[in-house]
Amino acid sequence: MTDELNDKIKKFYKGVNFPDFLDAHEDRKKALESVRDRIFALAFWRNECLNDDHPARMKENKEELKQVEEELCWRFQDYDAFMYDFQKDWDLNYQDYGLDKVYEK
């Protein structure tokens, strides 16, 4: 990786930065880190499915790829909720993100 690309990546990614006016900073930070890790793992697995072109596994990979892409969509939606919504508006599966509380409306 070139130094220029590395600098761009560092500039773009400065960790979890959400607006200060939002509530539940500790829960939010923990959940964002968890969902980010899950998205990374799903993206890695998506690439594995796409790059495995062995004829014996192509049908299985196509089905798995569909499931991975669906979950990626859900996790990106969850990421947006944790990043930009107030805690009272969260309506997610919190155990997936390491939060002990269950928030109910």
C-alpha cells in the first residue's frame, strides 16, 4: 500500500465519530464497533463466495452470497440507526451488538 493511500485511509477513518448531541454515548460506541466488525466479516465472506469458482460449489456459493448480501443490508441499516438516531428510536436486536439492555417502545 502506498503512503498516499494509507494517509487517505487514515484521514477517512478516524474511529467511531457520532454527533455529540446524541444520547447513550457508551452504548452507541459499543454497538457501532460491534456492527462494524460484523460488516467487515460479512464483506470478507462475500468476497470468498464471489471468488470461489469451483463448479462443485457454485450453486451453494450463489445461495450463500444471497444470504450474506441480505444480512449486509440489514447491518448497514443498523449502523445508520446507531450512528444517527436517538436511543429511544432504536428498534434492533441488541443482543447482536453486545448490549445488555433491551430497549422497548
